[in-house]
Amino acid sequence: MSSLMLEEALSAPDAVARQLAADPLSYARLGQALLERPPAGVLTIARGSSDHAAHYLAYLVMARLGRLVTSLPMSLITLYQSRLHCEGLLSLAFSQSGQSPDLIAPTKFFREGGARTVAFVNAAGSPLAAAAEHVFELHAGPEKSVAATKSYIAQLVAGARVVAAWQQDDVLRAALNVLPIALEQASKLDWSAALPVLQPQDRLFVLGRGTGQAVAMEAALKLKETCGIQAEAFSGAEVKHGPMALVRDGYPLLVFAPRGPAQAGLIAIAEEMSARGGRVLLAAPLGTKCATGVQMLPLVTTGNEDLDPIALVQSFYPMVEALARARGFNPDVPPNLAKVTKTH
């Protein structure tokens, strides 16, 4: 029986196509404004899967535009009442529901202080949308499964659209326009080889780096909430600073190695972890060569390597949904979780 989670994950290509057809002038206006009057500082406001989407946007902004981006500890505003200086700031809030008080309060604070505020939300009539100056609807449609899938992918795309508009990058824009085709292909890739490796596990490392780190973080969260596996996401570099002491005797690792500057190092760490006794699953583009003993999972490439992580997570979601069911969980109703989380 199909789950809502799987149905929604498989509907992501259509959701992305809807989003890409909507609001072109709004993205262009924001991009032009940021180009003409660059922010003195950039910060993101988000939690959970939305925070992983914010991480992806932050990496693109830093790598492509050379501007540092900070993830705001929201308790600075909600608990400590810190009087942060708002002049020249750009705040970017990400949320599916737009309901959480600890996203709404900082957005109001920054807007009242003179910062430019942006919200990416799936619920256009939400309190977060009302609090922000610029609102970009995700156009993902209602998401009923507790585990976010299509809204997360839509947030990644929205972030890339902002960067393309800010940078006025026609190559990235063109790649975005054909992204739904790549996502449709990615949703059909066979990752079933991961199931016998991961089904008996209770812990796992998920490794990524660069633009792929955001989807490694998202994958680790989904493995926790839908499968009951204590998955931890690490950079392929950071894992060597202590965590790799755990890797021996079949310890499982899921390594994400899409195209880009980080790919060679991630493949090397996959081979090293396998040689140390780890049970390694490596997600990489078709045709990638790796040492014997590493189990390969195929990836689709997109029109731009910075968009490849979006296709990667599109392939990951059906696998993790199947893994949840194989482990006896209902992926639509993770234990102790609700669709809308309201924190302060």
C-alpha cells in the first residue's frame, strides 16, 4: 500500500514545475534589488528540514556571491531579547507551515528594525508570510505526511532561484527550467540495494560536503524520524576529526557524492571507510568508479552541478520510505511528531 509520504515525494517534480512557472517577476525584482543594494549581512531563520534547505541556499550564496551567511540562533530574539543591529541585513526565513513562533518573532523583529525580510512558505496566508516583506510561495500543494518531502525540494528550488536572480545567471536559470525532467528521472532510480544494508541497522553516518551537505543533513533527519535509525550527518572532512573512530566491523555509512569540487574527496573517504571495515553505500552519478566492496547507488545529473543535490534527495526519499515500512514503521505518522511544530 502506498503511503502519503511516497505519493508526495513522487509529486515533487510537478510541484517544482508549478513553482518555476510562478512569480518570475518577484524573483527578478528581489535579485535586482540585492544586486543594486547588496546586504551588509545575510542570515537564515529555519528549523528541521527547512533549516537544511536554508543551509543549501546559504552555501550557494557564499560560494557563488562571496557573501557570508549566518544561521540565526532564534533564541537570541525569542528568549534572550538581544537587540541585534538590523541595518543592512537580509533575513531569509524558510517554513512549510509558517506557523512556528520562533520564526515569526525574529522576522517581525528584523523587519521592524529596517532589515529586508524574505519568507519561503508553502502556506501563503500564514503568520510568517504576513510578517515578511517579500513572500515566495513554494506552490507544493497541501502536504499531509508528517515527514516533509515535496516542500523541502520546493524550498531548495526557491533558494536556487533567488541565487540565479541575484547573480543574474542565465545558465543556472536555464538549468532550473528543465529541472523537473531530471527530478522525474531521479524519482525512478533504483536504490533498493540500500534496503538489505540499512534494514537491520540502528545507527548510521551520512556523509556529504559542499552543496551536498544540506541533503546529507536532510537524509539523516528522515532516517531518524521515519525509520528510527540514529543517523548523524557529517562533512566528509569533519568525519575524520573523531567520529571515524566508530567505523569498524560493518558500521554503515551512506555517502553522497554528486558532481562538484567535493566529489573526489567523498569517493576517497568512501573507499577509506570501506577499507576500515565500514559497510559503505555510495550515491554517485552513473559510471562513477569506486573500490570493490562499496555498494553503489545511482544519481541523475541535472543541467548544473549545483542543482544535482536536489535530484539526489528526490532519489533518496522513495528509498527511505520503503526502508521505514520494511522496519515496521508507518512513514506518514512518525512516533511523537506532528506536522506543525510550534517552538519558542
